[in-house]
Amino acid sequence: MTVELDEVRSFLAQHEPFSHLPEETLRELPRHMRIIYVRRGETVVDYGQVNDNLYIIRSGAVDILAEGDALIDRRDSGRNFGYSTLVDEPESRYAMVAIEDSILLVLPRAPFTQLITDNPDIKRFFESLSRRVAARAHEINDPGNSDTLRMTVSDMIRMGNLVTARFDESIRATAEKMVEANVSSIVICGGAETGILTDRDLRKRVVAKGLDTSVQVAEVMTAPVRTIAPDTKLFEAMLILSELGIHHLPVTQDDQIVGVLTSSDIMHQLQSDPIYLAADVAGSNREELKDAYRRAAAVAARFLDRGSSAREVQQLLTSIADAIARRLAELAAEEFGPAPVPYAFVAVGSQARREMGPASDQDNALVLDNSYNEAEHGDYFRRFTEFICTGLAEAGQALCPGEMMASQSQWRMTEDEWNATFHTWITAPESEALLNAQIFFDFRCLFGDEEMAQRVHDNAVVAAHGSQRLHAHLAALATRREPPIGFFRGFVVERSGEYAATLDVKKGGTAAVVQMARLYAILASATDVGTQKRIEASAGQSISPRGAEDLLRAYDYISNLALRHQANQVRAGEEPNYRIDPTQLSSIDRDALRDSFRIIKGLQSAMASKFPVGSI
């Protein structure tokens, strides 16, 4: 009997959550267990059945089924089931069916209750699992509406139903056509360029400036215009509208405008879709913006289930974060008045790259016109940026732990000061300066003077291209973020602490790729900011085409894995992170993750050979 108990103790010590128990508790636990054998197809616990046991799978496999026999999870050796009836209601909401002949260790309710009472961490472990299963069951039973954003533009608007005016018609005559047709935009034809006039143009360029309405409409139309094709997905169109801060997108076919898609068209279509709650921030007050980003993170989980890629979800979350920031800027201007000098509010880090996830915090800064005077204008921009950054935090985009935010005075600089700062970072890449340089090379204007912000970023890229010292330091940073994989392709997990037995798929995974892509782009003089675009722009220059293809594949896979993990955490009401337990992955996912880490590690080795990283 002692030998058998020791064997059970040894088995438990290898699996979560028992592997973290004190030795004395672990030695005593098998005495309270019994062993049972169940045949393939046998129901261990049925729907509505009162269950008083925790089952640990010694060998075999068991399916967890929701109502309608929908598969929630498939569990194999070392995993457990039945805990939801021990930490929640005693009647099971699920069926638990053996799909292989299985040997199970059975722990009754009384010793289980004593175990979680004495070990709060174990209790939290099982409560967390129970929440995740409940969330997954809810998603299966309430799949929501069809994926509206995967419709194409041609599915939604009527082609050819177009209201037009000639470029030489008067503003008044053109406006009258818009009123008669009850449209918010009109296409302007016949001139050297085809343009568009919108209600917004009339307000800003005509009414607000008191312009004579007998003037030709060509004087106030927008041209050239951004266009999309009829087969463009609504998802992509929504991102374009958000990115450009516009409300109308002409649709072209064979180089001719055949229709106009509006943001109100999309919002009307989305009213039956859960994304609408997260996406519709225009017109919201500050109170209504609270938790908007958290709602978006919850919607992201639904999008992943619908088959969206990590890249699409990251773009969606970034688009919503951008819209929240822009709306906060409008509210700030209403409260404090118009800005005294031109400025550009820029995102840095993941938001700049359009790669935000549920766990992303805020990183931002302010570029001010060179006419800025601290004594005259400082108080306005202090209040303005504090309003925006605290509003973003209330929306769910956490304050930056390193205080890299526009609300901090050191990150509010004039254009000339930004150029000088980048020059210092590039020519003296030491410690803190290097940390700042790598983050601020991800630099994108959210609102304000976009051209001024672009000049700062482009100047920095040009200066960095020729700095071999900076290249070596960035290469050192990229190669030191080693993937958590050992010499024999085994995973290297945390040994102790809060994240024991987990992998950080960001540190040596996605973050390592972001670092390498940043350096590849600088070497190729590419001004792109997004990781995918940087790698694509660098292919054949600073990285081989094959290396670029492999790196993108690895990055996409790890990003998808991380977002699926975070989506599960969001559904379970947990704080999202990048810590994944490899034992909870399928064998296919484990193999794919190893291959992705191997690709990253190989390219890091190539980078280390090219640059003198060992001397830094």
C-alpha cells in the first residue's frame, strides 16, 4: 500500500495545481483518494447530477460537454474535472464522458474542501477554471449574431445609386442637390480630379468661414480621395474610416466611383452586432466612455471565436482605442477651449504599431509647434493631456507603469526638441536612452498635426539608418529576449512564484520579433511602424525573403495563441497576461509553438553573428 500511495503522490507532484502543495500535504493527500476504472463511453457525471468528487485523470481521456452535447474541452492524463460542483453549485451543468478506457483518482468533497481551505492558491486555481468553463459554455450556447464585419461593401450599399455634381457648379447648387437627394455627401466630377463634398466640409469650409456660396464647389471639395473596392470587407473599411478620421469612403470599380460608404451605414448595420457597443464612441460623453476599451476586449474574444486572426483583432482594438482618444480630445477642447498652438498627439509602442491586445496599456506623447512657449501655453497642455490620459485609463487602457505618457512633462516637446532628443538617443544609446529609443521609434499621430509628427519620425529613421552603434545596441536587445525553449526543444518554464510552470510568450516571442522588425526597418530605411509592414518592407534588404516569411509566420502564430489565451482570461473575469501553461495546449499547438520559437531563435543567432552584441 505504501508503494501505491508513493506512486500517486509522485504523479500528483507532476501536475497542476498539486505540484505547488507543501510536501507534507502532498504526502497526505493520496490517503483520502480511491482509484476507479471507467470504460470508454461511460458517463462519469451527467447533466444535473449532484457530484461530490474531484476526478484526476491518471490515464485515458474525458470530454466535458455543454447542453446539446457541445464539446467544451477534452482532458487527458494529469488534468482533472468535477471541480465546478465543488466550488459552485453541487448539481453539474455539464456531462463528463470517458472517450477512452480511463483510470481516475477520486478525491471526495470533505478532503477537497479542507484542501482549498488550507491552501487559498489551490482554491483560486479551481475557481478560475470553473469560470473559464462557464464562460466557454456561454459562448457556445449564445454564439451571437453573424459576423457582420465580414460582409463586403457590395453586400451593403447599392452600386450606381450615386448623386453627383460638376466641379464648376456653385457650392449653393451642389448643396441643394444634397438636400433634394437627402444624402450626406456628393461626388464631384468633370475636373482634373474626382472629389467629394460632405456635410462636414460644408460646415468647416463654407459656413464656419463665411465663404460665398456662389464659388465653384471645386474650391471646397476634398480631392484626391481615399477609395475602396466593392469587395472590401466592412471590417477593413471600418479600420480605414477610423484611421483617417473620416466618415465617407468612395467605392470605385474600373477607376470609376460607383458608390459611397459612410460610417453611419456601418454603424446602422452593426446595431445588431456586439461590436457596436464597443465601436460606437462618437458622440459619447466622458462617463459613457468609461470601460469602453474593456468592452472592446470582451468583444475581441467573440471575434476570435468567429475565426478572425490575431492581426484583425489587434487592428480592431487599436481602432477603438484610437477613437476613444480622439473623442477625449474633442471633449477636452470643449472644456478647455481650442489649443493655443498646433500640436500632434502621438501613440507609441503597441498602439502606434496597431498591435494592441486586451493587456495593452497606454504609451503616448505630444509634439508641439516650435512657437510653443511654456509660460504661455504650458498650463493648457498639462490640463489637456491629463484629461486624455486619465480618460483613457477610465476606459480601460491602463496608465503606463513607466509613465511614458503625454501627461508627463518630459514627453511634451516641440518639434525641434523631439528631433534633438532622437539625435541624443541615436548617438548615445545607453541604458535608459536605449529603452526610450526602441519604444519611440513606434511613433504614430492619433490626432492633430499629422505632418509634423511624421516629420519627427521620418527624421529619426533617417538618422538611425547610419548609426552602427545604435544598430548593435538594438541587436543586443533583440537577441537577449531568448525564446523559452531549451537545447533539446523542451519548453523552459518558470520554476516558482505566481507564474510557476508557465511560459512568457511575449518576452521571447512576440516582443523579440517586434525588436528585430524594428531594427530590420531601420537598416532598410523603412518608415513603416507595424511589425508586419516592417518585416515585409525589409524582405530582401536587411532580412532574406525566406527569413521574413518564416518570421511573419512565427509572429502570427504566437500572436494568435496569446490572444486566444487572453480572450479566455477576459471571459473568465481575469486580468489578461502572456503567461501560458504549455501542458494545457494541444499537442499540435505545442509543436507549432516550439517551431515558432525555433525560427525566432535561429534569426536571433544570425543577428548576433552580424552585429557585435557580445561586447555590449
